[in-house]
Amino acid sequence: MPQAHYLTALQHYRNNQLEQAESSLQQAVALQPNHADALHMLGVICYQTNRTSLAVQHIAKALKISPRNLDYLNNYGLALRADNQLDAAVKSFQQAILLQPKDLDVQLNLGNTLLTLNRYEEAAGYYRQVLRALPKQDDIRAALCHCLTSLGNEAQSIGNYTQAEACFQEALLFNAQDSVLYYNLGNAQRELGKSAEAAKQYQKATQLSPNDADAYNNLGNVQRELGQLDLAIESYKQALSINPALYHAKVHLAHQKQHICDWQGLQEDIAEIRHWVKNLPQAQISPFAFLAMPTTTAEEQKTCANNWVKNRYAALIKQGEQLNFTYLPNNNKKIRIGYLSADFRLHPLAFLVSELIELHDRTIFEIVAFSYGVNDKSSARTRLEMAFDQFHDIRHLSEIDAAKKINACNIDILVDLTGFTQTSRSGIVALRPAPINVNWLGFPGTMGGINEKPLYDYILSDSFISPPDSAHNYAETLALLPHSYQPNDRKRPIGKLPSREACGLQDNAFVFCCFNQTFKITPDFFAIWISLLKAVPNSVLWLLDCNTWAKQNLIREAAVKGISEDQLIFAPRVSITDHLARHVHADLFLDTLPYNAHTTCSDALWMGLPVLTCAGDTFAARVAASLLNAADMTDLITYSLQDYENKALYLANNPSKLLELKQKLLATKMTSNLFDTDKFSKSLEEIYQKIYSATPLAP
């Protein structure tokens, strides 16, 4: 009799007569309470008529009677999901899959439920399995694409760019017309140093979405990194034509114009950018680009850095608070110093710090490297790997995983040698994997903070660059070295001396030179250099050949002012060792402002080449003077453009005085404070000890 009611119910159900079916099922259950199929069917009807709680109850009773029934488990999962009992639904579907691993309906239901729970990786796995059997199901392809996109976004947000790249690449297999996917893939590849690949993704994004200003801006970024400055400038202009309020595109455009020495309208651009820094804190103004812009003040640079930290690192700082890293007691009684950098390779940084790392007192300190730059397999890289007590390559780790690695190494003081430069990964520091963060060497200025809480605890500087009355211009606490903030490597290799002819220099020419990057050259200083060329017979200006557009613009600007092309000599890019060797043929190095020669100044002084500088008011504008002060060459420091020009002219017309300066540099370079790396290392270690013990710092 109960079975007859059940069979009648089935007939009604097939005819979509749900009320009659439900009535027959209730009669069957009344006569046989353990009729599992009737209970299950009652649950299905309740599910289909949006009575989810009743559906759950009925199917649960059926499962108590027959717990290994695949259909019961699948429909129970659907009822639970409809009743918003998502975790329980997942368990029911998982039990069903254990019974029948190849059931596509159950796999799809489980995937959909996991997607609702934002468990994207698990959901993606089930969608992939279903698509192997049903490759043309558009709804499943769309669901998998959604999972992969979400996974990519999550990975991107925590700095796991390798995973992000893989997710976006797979997502594009299911939606090759989504411009956002190409854009996000480009972002991930750019972070991985794959600029050429990233450019292709941004180009595809702009083809699919011609009005996407951000895609054009990021395309400009990778074109810049590829050395395609003309294309980069056009991309930035295109971005701004679409969205004039895309502030960072305007900043990039202005900075690249500086790189190619295109000064037309630059003064007005910088005035506008300074206004944004002051009045639009949400505008993303690159602190590094801002440092090089004439007329910016130390106070504005601090504001720019603060805005940058708030816009770029607030989320990571919050994540760091949630991670709540613990700092274990230092049981080995040695202070562990962690150096974080992208440039442990054949790079100017190596020629500053290599000997210092070797000289650190291992009875007091343990020195650990965290490298996230390319391993160029150079002798400079090998030397650094040997110099450190531990050398960790964290290039492929996400920000969080890199921070966890640093924390696991029990670092006492973490020193960021890169800062807000192009290869910055200061997000690792924002997570605070070490108890003390130090800003040093890579970024010549403050790195800001949020609400008076600095991103870095200390900045290593010196009393010339950062006199005590300038402390308010820094978010960090000043930790001042006694002579100069910059170390030097006395073991830096020097190449074979080239002939003057090989350098394009005539034997009897007086050689003014500036080997600074072209973005540091300003119209004011170039005008002074032109005046010097006119005033000093048979003189030439020897510049670094940074890019073809700068070369053309400088030649054109000189011609307008009456200087022939043959008076401008451009030194091609060569190895650092060969570059050092050719300094011998220059007579006087002319520095720039507001961004001085830094490592470039040390290189020149090491080779016995006098450097004439004009000291400004910001960190980047006082470095060369600091180095000259430490080298006891204060006669080469000026404080106004007129004094700078007068001094240059005086030295050019007084070869005996210039020779005296060169001889002094060569005679004292192994003993001067600038190149006494032993003395520098001891001074730096004293600061580390004071920082570690939290005793007051003194110059």
C-alpha cells in the first residue's frame, strides 16, 4: 500500500502535478515512516517549491535510512545550499563524490557551492573536471573563468605574481575577449620583470578597450622599462587624453620628458604636480620621480611620500598587523642585520656595499641578505653571496611569503637598500617582519608613513645631508653617520685605460664632463654648461649617452645657443669597470641639481676627478656635497648657480689649481673619510648597536 502511494506520487510528479504528488507521498510516509524514497521525494518537492528548511528535514531523514545513496546526497546538498547551509552542503556533495567520483552533476554542484563560498581554487578544480567531459558548456567555462580571475586578483593583492600570472593566463583560455584579464596579466608580468610580455598584454587590452586610460598608462610603464621612451611618452599622452585626471600618468610623462631632456612645458607640469601633492593626497605621485623635479621642497617630498604610503601600502600595513609577527629573543647574542635589495649583482650598489659587508664584525653581528633581483651570475654577485653569512633569494616569493621568510630568520634590524626606486618591494617592509626597519642608500629621501607612524623607523644619513634642524622633513628618526652616509668599496675593479681617441676626445681639449643620468640635467644647468663651453677655448662637454632622444634634444638645444655638435661628446654605455677607467680623460665633473651625482660622484672622486657641485636643500640635492666634505674637498662645494659657474670657469682657466685638486684626491683616497671603509663600518655598527639597544642616537 505505501509503495502504491509512492508510485502514484511519481506519476503526478512526472506530470508536474506537485501538490498531488506531495499528498500521495505524505500518505506513503504516514503508512511507512522509513520509506526513504518517499522522504527523499518529499524533500525534492519542498526544495522545488522554495521550502528549503522542510526539504533539508525530509532528505536528512531519508539519508539516515540510506546514507550511501548518491541521489539523496546530491539533492541534500542542493537543499542545504538553498537553505544557506553552505558548509554542510559542501560536505554532502563531497560524500556523494566519494561514492561516484565521476558524476558530473555532483562535481558541478560542488563547484558552484564552493564558488559561492569564495573557495575559488577548490571550485576551479571541479569545474576543470566537468569541462574535460563537457568542453563547450559556456556557463561552466564562465564559472571557471570567474574562479581563476578571483584567484589571480587575490594572488596579485598579496604579491604572489607568479600565481597571478598563471591564473590570468588560464582564465584567458575561457574568455579571450576580456580586456581586464589582459590588463591584469600585464600587471602580474610586469611585477615579475617580464616587461616585453607585459607590453603585449597591455596592447591587447587597449585594442579591446580603446578608452582604457589605465591600460595605456601601464603600457607606457613597460615601454619605459624596455627603453622605448618615445613610445612610452605617446602612451602616457594617450592615457591623459582619455582621462586628464590620471595623475600618475602625468607624473610619468613629466619624468620621461626629463629623461629625454624635453623641457618644453616642463615647468608648468611640475607646478601642477606640486599642487596635486599638496591638495590631492589620493593622487599617486611617484616619490622617486618627484625627487628629481626642480623646485620641489623637502617638505613637499615628505608629503608626497606620505601620500604614496597611504595609497600603496595601507592594506599591506593592515595585513602585517593581522599577521602579528613575533620577534623571538636573540639567543645567539649576535645582532642579526638583514639587508633587503634588488641589486646584489653587477650594479652601482655592489660597488658601494661589497667591502662593507665583508668588513662587518662577525663577533657582534650576523649579516643576512634578502635578494629579490635578477641573479646575473656576475663576479659581483658571487662576491656578495660569499660576503654574507646567509644569502636568501626571495625573488619568486610573494610579499607575505618573503616577510615570513625574513621573520623566520629572526632578523633584528631590516635595512632596505632599494626604497621607492623602480624595483621597489617595500611592501615586504610594510608587513613588519622585523622589529626595526631602516631606510638607507637606495632612495635619497624620506619614505613617509601614515598618521605620523613611519613606514621605516630610521633613515641613515649624515649631518651635512640632514642637519638636525631638518629632522621635521623626515618621517623616520635620523640616524646620522659621522662623515658621509655613503660607503665605498676600495676593491672595485677598474678596466683598461682607453685612449682619448677611443673616447672621442681630442688630445688638447679641456673636458667638462657629467656622467649623471639625463633626467638629472635641467635647463638651468645646461645653460651654464653652454656658457662654459663658450668661455673656455677648445672645451668639450662629455655626457653619458643614456638614450637617443636625449642626445638629439641636447644637441639641438646646444645648437640654438650657438654650440656646435662636435663640442658635445656622448659616452656610450660600457661595463662599470671600463666606465671607471675612462674618467681619467676628464678634467672637471659638473654636477646637477636638484638631483646630484651619488654613486657617480664617488666613482669620479675615486678616479681622481674633481666634482663641482651646487648644494641644495633636499636629501638628493646635498649628497655630492656630503661626499666632497668627507673627502676633504670642500672647495668644490658651491651654494648658488652663479658661484657654481664662476668656480667652474676659474678651475678651467687655472690648470695648476685643477691639477692640485686631482693630486690631492689620488694621494688621500685610501685615507680620506670618504673611502675609509674600515672606519665607516665601525661607525655604522655603532649606530646599529644603538638602534638595537634603543639608546639615544647622536651624530
